[in-house]
Amino acid sequence: MAITHRFQDMTWPEVNEAVTRGVIPLLPVGTVEQHGHHLPVKIDNWTSTEICEEAAKRSNGRLSLMPSVSYGYTSHVMDFPGTVTIHHETFIRYVVDILKSLAYQGFKKIIMVNGHGSNINPLELAARRAMLESDAWVGIGGWWHFMAADPDFMSTWRESEFPGGCAHAGEAETSLALFFDPDMVYMDLAKDQITETNQRKSKYHWVDLWATGPVRMDGWTSTYTTDGTQGTPTLATADKGRRIFEESVNNIVEFGEEFAAREMCARVDHHVNPPTFSPPG
């Protein structure tokens, strides 16, 4: 029986077979938020879902594409129309329930691929909670994090300054959008804007998709960018988008195989007297 690469297209007997075969669910997570004047509000869902879809297709049955988590934690962007946010506690609980549901059905290894920077902290907490509250292991990374597996790759395509040129709606995200569908990108409206955060040239506080300074201060987006852009989208090209896409997809597929082959160590309770109730938290 051939199993589709899409989880939602399976029947429940096929789900059972997927568990037996060691298939790893691949969960794309995004949000709905502004991306300057030149990109649609769907960009974070668009990038994570397209990348995960292709990774599942290329994985030879190892990865199964889950329906995406389409809304995320975006409260700091609510000054810009079109943004939809989920309270961080609601978001964490929702994702934990998805992960624990998969674990309950027998999937003991799960990968989440994120498309929205501010989802990272709540998703890390969700993944950790799911692992502590079930017997599953959950890997989490942004699509840009998977690209960082090869430290030399960025120099093959990036022209914008670091940090700041790829913070938000900049060179990287705009390139992906141009690769996916150039008709959805208004390059005539793209405006390069290194944010106030990065203009200060502080050695403590700065942001980019691939790194942040040692000090974090993530306040209202409207306080450090006039139109929502944080980077240099005018340097974007469809060819850069293709290369970014290929690197992310290939690395997710490669990690899926590594993850599947990895034997996880068993939990060991070192108390002399076994605890009499479940741990707090």
C-alpha cells in the first residue's frame, strides 16, 4: 500500500501503517502578519508549508506533511492591519495537544518547521512540554535554521548586510516569495529599511533571522520600523529564493533520516525513594 506524503489524506489504517514504518510527522507552523508593503500577510505560512510539502515529497516516505498551524504568536505586530495573533499560552497549549495527540497515536519522533521568528520561544516550550508529558521526541527549527547546517551556504547567496538585511520581509523572505510566485510580490513597493534596533550598531542588541545580539528586547514592531520591513528586500531574486528553498528542503530531509536512525536514551530516575506524585509543571 503506497502511503501519501500528506497526513490528512491517509485513512486510519494507513496511519497505523505509517506508525509501523517509522514515518515522522512534519508540522509546518506560521502565522498571519504584515510583511511590509511588498509581501502578502501569508508569507510565514507560505514559506514553512511549501518547504515542508516539498521535503515530505522528497523524503521517500520518511516524512509526512501535517496540516499547518496557521496562526501564531504575533501580539507585537498588532499595530499593523492584517495581523492575527494567538495568546502565547493558548498557542503553546494548542501545539502541545497536537504533538501529544501524535505521540498517543504512536508517532514517537516529530519535527516542527517554523516560519515566524516570534513563534520560536513558545514552540520550544511546546516541544519541551510534549517531550516531558509523553514518550515522544520533538525537533523544532525555523526553515532558516535548517539552512545554517552548512555554515558556508549563506555566503553563496546573501548580499545584504549582517545583521539586519534579513530580519523580516528582507532579502531572504522576499526571495522565497519571488521564487514561489512573483505575481504575489510588489517589488515596486519594496523599501529597504534597516531597523532602528540595528542602526544603533550596538554590540548587545541587534536582530537578524540567523542570529540575535546577547540582549533581547522584542517590543512593539511599530517602534522600530515605519512600514513593517526589516531588511533589504530590493536585493531579493527568484534565484536566491530557489537556492534557499533547495537548501532548506534538502536539510530537512537529511535530518529526518538522521532523526529516524537515532536511538534515544531512556529516562533514568535517580531518587533513592521514588517520588509519590507527578513532577510539577
